[in-house]
Amino acid sequence: MIEPKLLLKQVFPGVDEGVLTELGHYARLSTYPAETLLCKEGAVEDVFYIIGSGSVQITKRFESSEEHILRHSGPGDFFGEMALIADSPRNANVRTLEETTVLEIDKPMFIEMLRNSPVVALRMFRESVDRLRANDQRAVAELGRQKQEIERAYAELQLQERRRTEFLTTLSHELRTPLTSASGFMQLVKSGSISGPGLEMAHEKIGGGLEQIVSLVNDLLFVQEMELIEPTIRPVNLSHIVERMIEDTADQAEDNGVQVFVELPAELPQLKADPDGLARALRALLDNAIKFSPDGGDVHVKVGVDGSHINIDIRDPGIGIEADFLPRIFQRFERRESHEGRLFGGIGLGLPIAKHLIESFGGSISVETTPGKGSIFTVHLPVLISQPES
């Protein structure tokens, strides 16, 4: 059983016992079932409520017709105090969430209290004002926090829009360059302007341009669907994958003046992984090492066993990664466009795809880097089968 005096003392702790007793004479206890609308937004009502037990939900409609939840209130909270001193409409809806008991004081009783016990009414009003002021301060603080969140969200939207624009510009360039080259050589071949060794070179340029376009489109399609693709896990021969990776990047390495050295143990424990995914991930990491070594040099691929893991180090002598950019290297469409006047191609999908693929079969990638001196990307793959490779 809720005692009005005890509830009033909880709500108005600064009021003395005699005043609380007098105030209790003008209040009544009422119990309402769940989903009862106690206050209706826009309605002119004349009841002040103090929650004794249960809980209510306070909502408000803004410019749209959708009702937004402002907060939940429980025992000791009060609402509707302005109804006692002004004929202003309610500024929110208050609905019970469960069976709720409230202490009510309506306007006619409050006016009678003003006549009979003005000191009591004054003390109650003063406590209510103090409580409202505290609530307002909390509301202002919450609005400030929400303002900061909105500003952060807006800044993120601006960043995403800038990235989208940069991505479209980069994509257009990455597609236009091989398309223009292939188209130009096709016109020369079609017109019969070249023959002999020149014709063979033209065919290679056309084929290379088309391969570059296909690779780019495949990356774009893959990154949109890779979260939905289940890896095909089975035993793989890592040595074969590494050897194929070196062969596939031989032309790129030669063009960049890079020599790739491989260190493979005579025997390796077998892995269980998606062979195509692992090959694609390692190829992306080696591509990255070669591309960002514009002055050439030696790239080392070292495979070793450390307890329950096989580690694959890809060490390059390239430009390294700046500290501010390092946390973003595995994010989609993040890319280094240039370094000391040198331009780098790509749209920033190689490393994100590699990370996703490696993690999809229980592995991980770590990075060590020194700006201006190169980087080491290490792939850590768990050993699931202990027998050596055949």
C-alpha cells in the first residue's frame, strides 16, 4: 500500500512533515491498467501526477506523424505540473506501460490549497520548480550530447560523400586508361597500320588492357558479395599456391624493377583453407608489395612454421605506410594515390579483400612498416592437419 505522505516526502524531500501531511489531504491515489493514456498531447488538462508504482512512457509527435519516445519514468517521477498553474496544452503523451499507481492533484484542489494553505502550495511549487530546473539541465546536457552525435554523423556523411566522389573519379580513370589503350591499338590493327612484331605487341597490349578491366570489375563484384560467399574449405598445398603466385606476378615485378625471392621450408604442415581465396589474398598482398616499391629492389616472401600457425611474410623495400593512414589500410576504397610525385593505380580493394578472405578461414594479417623503408605484411594461418605436405 502506497502512503501519500511517504511518496510526497520522496518527491519533495525539502518539505517538512507538517506541510507534507497538509499536502496529502489534497491528493488522491489512483491505479490504472497498462496502456492507459494519462496525458494527451495537445489537450488542456488539469491533473498533476506523481508515480507511486509501475511505469509510464512519454512520447511526442514532431513534424512527421510518427510518435517518438522521449523517455520512460518510474516511481518518484512526476509530470503534468504545468496544468496546475496554466491553461496550456500538454506537450507530450504519457501512457502507462503496466499497472501503475499515481498520486494525483487536480487544479481545483490546488487552487483550494492556495486559499487555505498558501505556504504549503508555495513550498510544493518551489520544490517542483527546482525539480524542473534540474530536469531542464539534464535535458540541455542530453541535447548537447545529441548535437555532438548529429555533428559526428554529418561529418561522417560528408566523408562518405567525398570518398564516393573520389572513388567514382578513380574508377573512371582506372577503366578509361586500359580502355583507351586497347581501343587505340585495336584501331591500328583494324586499319592494318601495323604488322609483324608490332602486331604481336598490339595484341599483347589489347589483351593486357582487357585483363586489367576484367580484374577490376571482378574485384568490384566480389567486394559487394563477399560477405555472402561461403569459403570452400579443404586441404591445400601452400607451396603450390606460393609458386603460382610468383609466376602470376612475374611480369608486374619485371616492369617495376623488382626481384621476388621465396623462402619455403622443405616440408610444411598442410592447411585447411579455401585454395582460391588464399591464392587471391596472397596475390593481392604481393601485388601491393610490388606496386609500392617504385624504386625496385628485392621483395622477400618467407614461409615459416610457428607452433600451431604457418606464417607468410611478404617484405618489400617500398614507401612504407604513414602512421595516420595505417589504421585505414584494410578499409574499402582507401588508397595511397601518390608518393613524392609518383602515382599509384588501383581503387583500394586489394587489402580489404585479402583481409576478409584470410579471416574467413581462421587466419589473420598483421603489418609492420617504416615510412620510407618498406613494410612487412604477415599472414597467420592456423595449422589444422599436422602431416607434412606430399
